[in-house]
Amino acid sequence: MARREGGRPPRAGKNTVAEPETGDVGSQRPEGEVSEVTAEQPTKRPPGRPPGSRREVAARFTVRLDGSRYDALSQLADSEGRSLHSLMLEAIDDLMRKRGGVGLS
């Protein structure tokens, strides 16, 4: 293989086949030798609903949090592997149950 500046051979990208460069002496692949193939590892599915299965949204609103509340909520979400949104919905459901209403989740 030809070498790049710095002395390292060029790297093949993901899902590519390493092919010899034309014109190199000895670059012909011996008969029966298999090309190098790199396959991507499957990625872990992110938490939450899969795309396309979202609930109907009746309303949207903005919540303004001070720095300490936002930091505490973010740390809780990270430690539980959940989103801020899911924690907010849980908090609303808990408040509704506490005040005599019924949570929706």
C-alpha cells in the first residue's frame, strides 16, 4: 500500500473493502485472499419512545427554572437514565394525585 506523509498507511473507513492501489509493485492480491471488511457494531437504543410513536400533544409550555433547580433535575435525570421531560410529567402527575386529582400516566 502507498504511504501517506508521516509514514502511516491510509486507513479504510467503516464498511469499506481495502483495495490495492493500481500501479504498485506487489499490490496484486494473491488468489483466494479475502478482502478486509469492517462492520459497524449495533448501537444501543436510546431511552424513551421510538420515533413515530409519540403521544398527541394538547399544549406546549415553557418552564423557567433557576440554576440550582435545573442542576438538581439534570443530575436526577442523568442518574436515572431519564429525560427532563419524563421527570416533569411524573412531577405533574404526583402533584395532581396529591391535590386530589388523578395523574394521567
